[in-house]
Amino acid sequence: MDEFMFLVRGYDEKGVTPEIMQKRMAAYQPWMEKMMTAGHYKSGAPLESGSGRLLKSNRSVATDGPFLESKEIIGGYVIVTAKDYDQAVAFAKECPLLDHCELEVRKVGKM
């Protein structure tokens, strides 16, 4: 089995109330538990909004931005195991995160 990362793209927190967030998590939880039970879910987490450091070279100072335009925001990630891209994409298609953002499916390379 290979590892695949789902990059959560286009997530924008503006206008997301705690109630909406709770509803989204309630939809996401069963999918995650199903993937865990089947042995495919490895990890996942949202990225903190507005935080981070940007390095432009190994000699530059880490700065707090600028980051990608809001339409290109990476809001989090999910890592799963799958036999190939087809299976990984099938898992992603079932993910409720697709109700409010995009998922970019990438194979995690081996070191």
C-alpha cells in the first residue's frame, strides 16, 4: 500500500459559524471512522488560519507571509493508504469535505 495525501484546497473560514463547523465535523467523523476501521486512514488535520512562516531561501529570514491567494488556500490535509491512485480517488470522492472545498490527491513519495 502507498500513502496518499489529500490537500484540502479552497477552504475559507469567513462566514463559517461554530454551528456550520460542528455540522461539517459531524459529517466528516463517520467517513474518517470508516477509513480507520478499514485501515486506510493515517492522519489528518486542519492548518491554522493566518499562521505560518515563509522561507524563500536558506539564507532568508522566515517571514509571516505573504501566503498564497485566498482562492489557492490549503486549509488542511488527510493522509490515507491505498493500493493506487484509483483507490485513493475513490476514497476522496466519498469524503464530505468535498461539500465545501476541493481535494487534491497526491501520492506521498518514499525517502
